[in-house]
Amino acid sequence: MADSAAVLLDVPPIRQSYHWDCGLACSRMVLRYLHPVSDEDFQAACWELKLTESVWTIDLAYLLHHLGVGHCFCTQTLGVDKGFRNQSFYRKRFDTEEDRVNDLFLKADGKGVTVKKRSVTVQEIVAHLEDGHVAIVLINAVVLSCELCAAPVKYCCFLPAGQKCFCRKPEYQGHFVVVCGFNRTTGCILYNNPAYSDRVCCTSFSNFEEARRSYGTDEDILFVFKDS
């Protein structure tokens, strides 16, 4: 297959509902694209897997497996990096989450959840997109910059109407996006950001690489396969 100059897969944007459920919104986007699942079945799977208020990439891998979707989760750390305890983004739930997340990694193979400890190149991501597949990527939202959006979104501000936001810009803000295209000519990656429901976002290859390789992401990427 010849290299494509540009690809944009028809992945519907879905906005997250809360400050914590960007990963679930990304999973719903992916499912709508390749493996339609009713809202009832999706919610039932989330309840069964106890995906409420704290969702890690390994949780999303279990969710996609539970719903019969082919996947491969690549990460730099098989488990929780203890250094994350010192990051404000992780600090609040670190002690309660560490054992739970490590247990999911330990049991993954036996449960049929595919996890690989390795780095991924942007060329591999582009090749994956060329074949019509998508990926859920953990990025540092403080670093990721959309070239089309007028202003950066405040990811902590998914608050009920009337509540005032007191955001302070952290060094790291973990956030999931769905990578759905690229343009080699302009050197950009296209992605759906669950902060929005009305657009496809665009950033340079270099900014995308900086955002997904930031300390805190473990370079987590969940490859999803359409023929599953």
C-alpha cells in the first residue's frame, strides 16, 4: 500500500460529561466508528468494570475487550509508576488506585486483554490510521495545542452550571484523545478531543509527540482494530 498524503477517518466526536470521563467518551467515539454498542450495553459494561470517577488506560483496554473490540495497549510501564505520587494530577487518588491498577495489569493476559511494554513511533500510528484503524492516546493537555481552536479548553471545568471554576494551570493534566487522521503535506495529526462535540482538532507532529511523551503519560496508547 502506497503512503497516503492524508487520511481522515469518520469518527464521530462525543463530548465528555464530567472532568474525569474523557477516556469513556473516547471509547464511545471508537465504538460508534467501528463496533456499534447500545448506550445501555456501554453503561452496563462501565458499571460491571466499576469505571466511575477514575479511569486509567488499562481500564479502557478492559472495557474494549469486554465489548468484543480488538485492541493492543502499549505503555512504558506495566503498572503504576510510583513517581506519579508526586504529581498533583495523580496525588489525590494515588494510594487507593495503585493496587487496583497494578492488579489489572497482572491479570490482563489471563483475561484476554492485550498489553505490551514498548514505545510506539508516530510512523506506526500513521500506518495504523492508513489501514482504517483508530487509537486512543493519553496526552498532557497542558502541552497539546490545537492549531484550529481559538483558545485552550480548561479540562477541569466540566462543572455543573453555576459553579465557579478556580483552575490553576498544572504541569501535567492527563487527558485522552482519539487520533483519527493525519496530513503528511502539512505535517499534522488530526484528533477528536472529548472536550468538544463539534470539531476535529489538528496539531503538528512535533507538538503531538511532545504531548504524548510527557512525563505522566507513560506513552500510553490504545490501538483499536476495526475488523473485530
